[in-house]
Amino acid sequence: MKAAVLTGVDTPLETRDDIEIAAPGPGEVRIKVVASGVCHSDLSVQNGTIPLPTPIVLGHEGAGIVEELGEGVTSVAVGDHVVLSFVPACGECYQCRHDQAYICEKAAAQAAGGLLDMTTRLTSGGAPLHQMACLGTYGNHAIVPEISMVKIPDDVPLDVAALIGCGVLTGVGAALNTASIRPGDTVAVIGCGGVGLNVIQGARIAGAGKIIAIDMFDSKLEMAKEFGATDTINAGEGDPVGAVFALNEGRGADVAFEVIGLQATIEQAINTARAGGEVVLVGVPRMDVNLTLNAAFTFLYLPKTIKGCWYGSSNVRTDVPKLLELWKSGELKLKELISKEISVDQVNEAFADMQAGTVARSVIVHQH
Ligand SMILES: [Zn+2]
Ligand SMILES: [Zn+2]
């Protein structure tokens, strides 16, 4: 099989076509990966923001077709089309039973860069090759846990379906599940990359009255308007917090989202929320980011609610079908998120495009 491999932090990805893939073990499924989004979190592994062992097949936002079943697999059949979930959802652990499948306890294995038993099914040149998020969708095939996929109808194009696996579940979920947006609310979104655009369309679907998109790139602010932003602020041209207050009668946002992960922008998001407002933190910070907050004002005199957010607080089993319904009804834009379809050999260029802010999503379409 062929895959784009990260061999070490801050090195370009290498395309290898000599990768050997083992048979699926018990509870595992071999997937023909058809499409994979190129997500900022892949870049975050490359630059060390998300520490994972190398060499590793990156990619955690994908869709494909079931090719082979390991022992005991009953929830999918060969030929099924599936969206891959970058968090396994076992349905049985403490968190899953408490309606928090997005932090399923089985996901703890992911830090080791392998499957649920912490070992990988891939080798290259005789050495083990890790898999990001129990997946590794930059490969044209993958062995993944049965609990890391959701069956979808065959008529959903798999390039569109792939995006649901991370960016759409995370962004739209942050707006519809994590936040409590009321119709007519003023919402601010700091960071308008692939996930931020989905927060914006989630806020639109939730009925927000004013959606203020904030970014340093005018190119991303233009895209933000297509997904539902009513106002835009280029944060490079002055104080974005003051600009949000000016747009809402000096009050601040009812709900503020941070979708970057920097100390400065997280603090801006908190300051952007009105008294009694809500802040949802979606961005991926480096491990050493700490915040400076004034406790009296943040939590007492301007009592704000600050919510953490992982995977859009989603339950993939119910949210993937729900998102596909929203897409079918025309409310959720998916195809429009795809700026470029590329081959796996072009993934380094896709990373450069992402850093330059010129794309919503590049999608790798694998060859078989
Ligand atoms: Zn992602
Ligand atoms: Zn679980």
C-alpha cells in the first residue's frame, strides 16, 4: 500500500509505496481509504504541537469502503461505505455510557500511535509504522478498529463524507452540541480555517442572528462569508475585541469561539464574550500554553461560562446521520469546503496552502 509518512518533527512528509499491511485482528476492519481531508491537526503533529511517535502515517479525517473483517466484527460488512471517526466510540465505557462518546476511554491508546492494543498493523522497511488516531488516512488502505467507523449510505460521495470525520463534526458540533446558541444570538468566531468555517455554518444552522468572523487572512474572511458570517474583522488591523463590542451595542458576543489554540486568541475569545456569555475553546494549543485570566471579572462580576470542546462534543453514531440529513436538506455545505482535490504525493503542498490560508480543505483522493 501507499501512504504519506511523517518520519520526524518538522520534516516534510514522504510518500512511500512499499508499506506492508497486516490482516485485521479481532475487532478490526481493513478499509480501502478513498478520500482523506488534510486537517490542521495533521500539521500540528508535523510541527510537534500534538506529540505522536514517528514514523507515522498521518490523516484522521477520512472515508472509504470496508474490504475485510477481522474476527468478531458484526457492525459492518464488506462493501459498506463508512466515515472514519478519529475518536473510537465503544458505546460501553464509563464516558460513552455518560453520553460523552467523544472522550471514549478506548481513545487513550491513540497516544501510542497504534490501534487499541497500542500496536500498529503497518510496517515499512521492516520497521513498524504508527497510525494517527487509530486511522492513518494518508494511506490508501488502513486497518482500523470496528468502533472507529460509522456506516453511511452508498450514495454519499466519499470525498464529501471524509470531511465529516473531523472538521465538520468538530466545528458544527462545537456550535450545535457544545455551545448553547439561541436564535438571534451574536456569535464571534476567532480563526476561520477548515474547522472555524464549520463553527460558522453550525452557528448559522443554530439560528444565530449575527456571526462575526475574525482572522488575520482576508482570504479566509471571504470564505467565512460564504458559510454564514454576517460580519468580518481582520485581526491584523486593530483590536478585534473592541471591534466585536462595537458590533453588538458595546455588549460583546453572546457566544465566542476560539478555533486556533494560541494563548493570545484564547484570551481574546474570553474577553470578547459579554457578561454572562459563553466561550467555547475549540483550537488545539501546544502543550505548554497557559492562560492569564482575571478570576474576579471572568467568573464573578462578568460571570462567563468557559467550555472545553473535543470533537464537537459529538456522538458519531447519532451525529454523522444528523449531519448527512442537514447536508441533504441543503443547510450544511460540504462540497463547498473542498478547495482542491489532490493526490497523496501533493500533501506537502497542501500543508503549505493551509498555512498560507488559501484553502478551506484540500482532500486527498487515493489511487488503488
Ligand atoms: Zn482534524
Ligand atoms: Zn467508550
